Amino acid sequence: MSALSVNSPFLIFTDRDGQPLEDGYIYIGTAGLPAEANPQSVYWDAALTIPASQPIRTLGGYPVRSGSPAAVYVDATDYSVAIKNKNSTLVFQSLNATQRINFSLIAGTVPLNQGGTGATTQAGALLNLGALASDTTALSGAYTVLTADRGKVFNSTGTWTLSLTAAATLGDGFAFGVVNVGVGTITIDPNGGETIDGAATLLLAAGQSCFIVCSGTEFRSVGLSSSGGGATGGGSNKIFFENDQTVTNDYTITSGKNAMTAGPVTINSGITVTVPSGSTWTVV
């Protein structure tokens, strides 16, 4: 008398927490390509006569047909697969059914909306994912920061305005960098009545740089560098702080901060320097 092993007749899928995938989605596609975007014909029977619509849903981890666990068949020697949970979060993806996905072996790219990076190199992946300082772009005239500029650093020259798209559009966590590598002044101007560091605009003088971070409702500068500097003493200590002698653009001192300028200084006709309540501007 020979023993017969008892096995489950149906494949079971699990969620990220290891529990059976409940009310999930199964996508079957052409081998070597993301399954959701490149579906291939799937069937409920081995004779390939009963087509199955995609995505195939799951119940208790099992593929289901009319509420009951079922087997799934494809007319191919290989296929790709993508599994998502009920929240449409990617749980697993493989471009080939015989092995788990290995991005280093893939010729081509996996789109961002398929759980990939849309790139075949680390630099390209960081750029597509919007990693901070993943790309530098030269600017020399008026420009509006867009959602596609996430993570970029703008090396800027001249005197002009860098406008910001509405904070709600850019979204919480959106960030980019600005470096004034020229001799002019870059005015960073949020959309409408939105603010940056609590003020209507932020001016970057020659040599200044910072990162700008969006909260979804306003903007803040991070790491704003000083435009001062100059000669050094016997060691690395800075001795001199230099500033221009003429104010050529409107400027608002940051609320809650004081400012100091080495005089004499001239404010051009039509130019306004705004000192918020509680702040002071001292010319020495």
C-alpha cells in the first residue's frame, strides 16, 4: 500500500504581512514585461476554453471564480505576474514566473506605477523618484517650479523671479534646491498669497543657497547660507563680512529676525525694505 500526499489543489497568495490575500488583485502578463500594463489571455480551464477577466480577484488568498477557489491557466511557457492587495498596493511583482524580479537582470525599465523606478541606472532611478539633489539645472531667467522639478537643484544666475506652483499642487514633502552662482538677486515667489518662511518672498543674494520644502500649504527654506564671507585670519576664522552698498530690489526682513548692514547704504527710488513688527534693521 503506497501513501499519497494530500496537497492544496489551488495556489494561495499572501499579503505583505504574510496573511492570506483578501480581496486582492492578480495580473498576468507577457513574460519580461510588467503584467498590469501588458496582460495576456488567462483561462479557468486547462483546455483554455473558458477565458478569465483580469484582474483576477482573491478570497482568503485563493484566486476565485464566481466566489469559489479556482485554478488559473495561460497558453504560454512563461509569463509575468503582479499582485496587489485590496488597497491597490503592490505586494509582489515578477517579470518571469520562474524567478522573483531582479532589476539588475532586466533589459529595459519597469514603470513607476508598476513598482519600478522607470530606469536602468541608479542615477536615473534617483532622478525619476525625485530624490533631493538628483539633478542640477542651470537657470538664467524667470521660471516656474513644477511638480516635475522635485529634487532638482537650480544653479541660477542673473536677477529675476523664481515662481512656485501652488503648494497644494506640489504637495507635502516636495523639495528642491536653489544656488545663486551669479552676482544678481533671485526672488523666490510663492503662488498667490502663499508664503515662504512666513514672508511673501525670499531673496537669494549672490553666493546664497538653500533648499525649499513644501508643506502642502506653505514653503520653508532649509540651510539658507549667508552671502557674507571674505578674507580670513591666521586660521580658518572669518574676519570680514561684505555686503552691497545699494538696495536694488524690494526686500522683507524675515519675521522674528533682525538684520544688520554695514553702511553707508543707498535704497534706490521705488524700492522698499520692509521691517516686520518686532524686527529691527541696523545700519552701522
